[in-house]
Amino acid sequence: MKEITLDSFKHDVVAFEGVTFLVVETEWCEPCKQIAHITDKLSEQFKREPVQFLKLDLDKNRSFTAYYQMKGLPTVIIFQKGVAVETLMGIKTVQEYQNIIKSVLSPAQSVDQKKHNVTVFSTPTCPYCHMVKDYLRQKNVAFKDVDVAQDQSQAMKMVEKSGQMGVPQLWIDDEVVVGFNRPEINRLLSL
């Protein structure tokens, strides 16, 4: 896996037209060492796809946290065309990473083929946020993921529209769903 720096980030990640799987780690982090085996398997599986696997040593690039919030290590940030679309803390299974990469490579429409405008407001540490995003991926629903821990203007917009501060929140077309309310999500998406 190629190691990048904050100086090379713009060239290596932002300018890349495909999907970037960026592992943020440190040399002293034991769980970080385990993720190398997972990325080896993933890079083999996606070698014919526009996916690159990179790593960044947080100890050598401390100011990276000014741009992306790190609440634990390792942190995986998945970018699509240079834009962060998913942030995952800790180690996930190969299958979980595969599913996320596949959904970013080819976001699908919902089952009824009607394209819904779906936005998920979440934080990296919220377990229900991960559950709702996994559920939407499982149902092949394309969505925009907004990390309100990093984007305060979006957090304010979320509270203004819903009157609620809790996450996850979903905006499905013009409707607001607070929490992982599966029946309401299914109704709005005709699942």
C-alpha cells in the first residue's frame, strides 16, 4: 500500500477520478497493523476497478485532523472523485469493506426504480448511523452521507429542518426520518 503525506494528498486523493480507500494509522497502533492483510485482499479483488489503496501516518501528518476528524485508529476514509463519502473507525471485515467499495463504485437505484433523493446525516461513532447506511446499501438505495461531526453548517441545517439534534437522520425526498425507523424508511422508499 502506497504511503501518502498531507503534501501529496491533493495529487494522490483529490485529483484521483476513482475511489480511494485511505487508511489513517500510526506505527504504534497494533490494530492498524492488522488492516494491511485486509487491504491486500481488497486490492487484489478490485485490481481491475478504479480503486486505489493508500495509507497516511497520522504521527507524521498531524495537521490532517484539521481537515478530517479522527476519533480512533485505524480510521478508513473512502473518497469518490476526491470527496469523502464514508468514514469508518476500527477494523471491519473484508466483506463489509467490499460492500462499501462496491456501493461507491456503482450506486444503484431503489427497488421500484424511482430515483429518490436520500441524504443520511450521521457521525462516525454512531452505531445506528452505520446500521441505517448498511441497510440502505443492502437495499441498493443510493444516498449522500453527511458527517455532521465534521460539517457544522450541515448540522445546523439538519436541526433547522427537523427540530432534532439526534442522528441518524434521513431526508428522503422532502420527508424527514429521525433514527433508524425501518418501517418508515421502507414506506418512503417503497421497499
